[in-house]
Amino acid sequence: MPKEIYGNQCLIVTPLKEDESVDAESTRKLIDYVIENGVHGILAHGSTGEGFLFDTDERQAFMDLVVGYVGGRVPVGFDIESSSTSVSIKLARYAQAAGVDYLFTTPPYRHPHKGPGIFEHIKAINDATDLPVSIYDGGAGIELGLDLLKKIADTCEKVKYCKIFLEKPEKIKQIAEHTNGRIAPWAGHDRLSYLMLCYGAPGMTSAASCVIPRENTEMFNFIQAGELDKARDIYLSTVCPLNAIAFYTVSDFIAGYKFALYAMGIIASPTVRKPLIQLDTLMQRELRAALKFIGKL
């Protein structure tokens, strides 16, 4: 039976060798690091994990690697996004057979689909397996309207969560109200995580948790306990300085978090898959400085 999904879900990067193949050893080391430092779950092969740059066979192989090595220590989610509904369904069914605990998907993004097309895509994923589903509001620049989210909540019983990657922390409260609590809106923007949690998000998905897993979990726990001063201190002293450099643009955050993990000795290479590019020397210098500032180097 799938595990309860809550709290700090770490969006792991996909460690690569210099030839752009998966580095299994670094993947295992990263998984151990984030679990030992308190994350409540792992979400693999999302945007942070470059899943959009892997073919279907590679994505399935990475599912097997991650699920097998996590070994039930925490829940594992997997991103099955594709602009093809049939490909997403294939990945969803493989994920259930592989032991994944929940599915994650962005709306189809290759073509500017209208609401009915997005709904049918999500409904097909909902109907494909018995797993809970998290959808992505703001992924690939596609915002899901409140009326569409209500329709999904009313008709897709397995859609339990919605990650919000928008510069609208107040939408957390709006989604909870508009769907009568049937879809849990999750904090999904690392630069705004504290504010989204304050607006009532019952969980978060975080790429920064690859680098600061314990700090993000502590921030989440303090907010749940009503200790906002302690949570705010973590946000301002650690989360913000890291993300000011590692997540200075959407186009470079993957390279940023990978370089941070490489500098910390957790992964063996900062390699990203083409057409992504690594940080330039100036940004590498500044990210190292930020890591020193927050005590990670």
C-alpha cells in the first residue's frame, strides 16, 4: 500500500557521469544524504531531475534504481510527465509495478493545450493506476485555473495534491478553498517555500532540499508547530541565501543545485544533459561563497 505523503518531499537531481549517463553510485549517495538528514520523501525525475531529457526506457530504469535503493525508508514519487498521454500512462503503470508510492505530472506542454485537453490528460492518468497523483500548477509556464482544479477535484478521485510553482503564494489558500480541501496545495517554489507554508500548504516539494534537507524539514516542522520565528530564521539565514544564487533563474537552477552537490562532495560531477549547460565560472564562484555562508562548505 502506498505510504502517506506529507512534509518535505525532496526533488532529487539525477547525478550524471561526464558522458551524460546516470551515475548510480552518486545517486545512492544523494539518496542516503537526504534521507539521513530528515526528508519525508523523494520525488524523482521531475524538472529538477531532468526527466524531460530521458527516453522512456531510461526513465523506467531510473525508477528501478531509486525505488530499489530507497527500500521503503521514505515514500518515493516519480514524474511521468509527457506531452503524449499514452506515454504518461505507460510510465504510470510501470511506476505502480515498480513500487512507486505516488505519481507526479505536469500538464502536456509541447503544444498550448486548452483546459479540456489538460483535463483529459490528467483524467487518463488518474484512471490508469491505483496510485495517488500530484499535479503541477505552473510547470512549463502552464497555470491551472481554479475552475479547472475544481473540476479535477470533483472527477479525479486519485488526484490528491497540487504543486504550486507560481509567484503567487496566496494561491495555496485559494486552491484549498476552491476544491473544498479535496486537493492539497503544496509549496513548490523554493524561493517562496516559507510563505507558501504560512498560507497553509501541508507539504512542500523542494529542489533545495538536495542541498539543505535538514534545514527545510526543520522549517516545515516549526511552521506546523506554530513556531514561526524559528521557521523564519531558517528561511532568512539559509534558504534565501542558497536560492539567491542556485535558483537565480528558472533556466539555471538544475545546474545550480548540481554544482552545489558537487562542491559538497555528494555527487561526483556537476554534469547536466544537453542542451542544458553548466554554470559559468562567475556563478560557480558565487555559489561556493553562498555555500560557505550557510555552512555547507
